[in-house]
Amino acid sequence: MDKAAVFIDGGYLSKVLKLVFSETRIDYEKFSNKLCEGCERWRTYYYDCMPLLPNNPTEQDKERYAGKQRFIDRLKRLNRFEIRLGKLIQIPDRDRPIQKGVDVLLSVDLTRMSWDKQIQKAILVTGDSDFVPAVIAAKDAGVLVITYYSRGAPDVYAHDALLTCCDERYEIKQPLIDQALFQRVVSRC
């Protein structure tokens, strides 16, 4: 059975879940397993950044940071999950901070695992064309590269360059999300 690794661009997937699926909460392990049907899920890699915490944080800043930390801590406890964190930096004259290092972390992992023959399939959850060189390198190593993307909202896009260079591409639609819904366990006495 082929080994597959899932590479999730956390900022991208969060935006998809918020803007396209009305902030639906998913079970990331279920989601990853669903993406890997027919393969062994070797590991899922989740790439993101912690929120920017200013020098004089407000209570809201502290709560947002603590909430993200709890989310990351839950992901770390999932089976076969690795978390890779970049940094957010604030650039003068920009409204919002920008991510630094996230794309490089994903690209290095994808390329290294492909050339080391650790995986036969790479499943990306992103729409970012910055990954095109890493996708090409993975394909050159003999890895089948699949991307899951969304076009369901104006702020959520998938670059044609990425879609064109991947071996297979699938739009994230409601049935996939429904199969990965977070189920809260309720104990009954």
C-alpha cells in the first residue's frame, strides 16, 4: 500500500472553513484519513503561525493567542500529526501582519520526503502557487501530487499555476467536510 503524507496550509484551510463552510469545525484526523483513502496515511503536517502578540496585548489579543495555542496543542495530540510553525511579522504601512517561513517549511518537507522515498503520494491542502517548485521537485522524485483547494469565496482562491502542475486536483466540497465533522462526545450516566 502506498504511503501518503498530507500537507495542510493551516491559514488557507482555516479561511476555507470560515468563509466557505460557515466556520464549520472539523476533526483534522478524520479529514486527513479521508484524504488518504486507499493509502496508508504516513503522517499529516500542519503549517501555520501563532497570532501576533503586541508588546502591550489587550485581553482580546491574549484570548486569541491562548485559543490558538489550545488548538495547536490538540493537533499535537492527534495520531501521526506534526506541527510546523512559522512567524507572523508586522510590516510598516501594511494593515495586517504577514506569514514568514510557512511556505518554506512545507516546501522543504515535501521535497525532502519525496526525494528520500518516504512517501509515494503527497496530498496538499492549499491554493498557493508558491508551492509550484516543490510540487515539481516531488513529481521529479516520482511522487504523485494531489491538491485539495477551494474557489468558494472571493478571499479563498487556488492559483491556476498550482492546479496545473499537480497530478490531481479536487475541490473541497460539502460532502468531504460532512465526513470530517468534529463530533463532541457526550457521556451519559
